[in-house]
Amino acid sequence: MKVRVINRSANALPSYSTELSAGMDVRADIPEPLVLEPLQRKIVPTGLYLEIPAGFEVQVRPRSGLAAKHGITVLNSPGTIDADYRGELKVILVNLSSEAFTVESGERIAQIVLAKHETIEWESTEELSDSGRGAGGFGSTGVK
């Protein structure tokens, strides 16, 4: 699927790392290194502007290596970029570790996944069909 993109960064366009990758890494587009102190969050620009087709969204997700090795994650994960948004793709990073982390320009900070979605048309009713789970909520299926 073709997605129109403007790249105002010095970085190459996101690409798939392997043949079967679902996500593409996006890179920081910042004028100088950015330090994330423990528990601090910052919005990091990418220099990318997307024209996402109707019926799709771009999900912004953490990179597992940054999360596992450094405690860096995407705060509103997954973040959603709607099809009608035309501003710069920015990533909300948070440092969940006990040590400061420095983000360099060009560093891979998150991954994006194009996902199809449906639009809901509500149907008001007074009752719902039965299911095996019923109203069982948080923890109702056990922990083991």
C-alpha cells in the first residue's frame, strides 16, 4: 500500500528491517542530544508528515530493545496517528529507568505499524447476548 510522506529530517524514510517485520523504526529528528531523566517524558519530533489512507491508522509503539535495555518506552502506547492528521509525527518517550538516557539525532526511538480499522455504527439496545465470560472483568480468568 502506498502512503504519501514528507520527510523534513536528515534521516532516511522508515523501512522494514526484515522481510516479515510488521513495524518500521522511526528516528529522532532533533537539533541536539536530548536527555531523558528518570521518570521524565518528552515529545520527540521525527520530521515525518504522513497522509494515511481512510480506514487506516498508524500505531506508534515502543522498540523492545530500548524498553528492555534502557527502560525507554512510548508513553501512550500504542499511540494513534489518525488518517486526517497532517502534522509532524512526534513520539512521547518516557524514561522508566533509574538512570538518565540520552537520545541522539537519527536514533531509532519507536516503531510504526499501519493498521486497518473499522468505523463503529452504534446500535442501541436494552440487553446483550450471553457469553461464557459474562461480566467477569479484571482478573476473572485467573493468573495461572
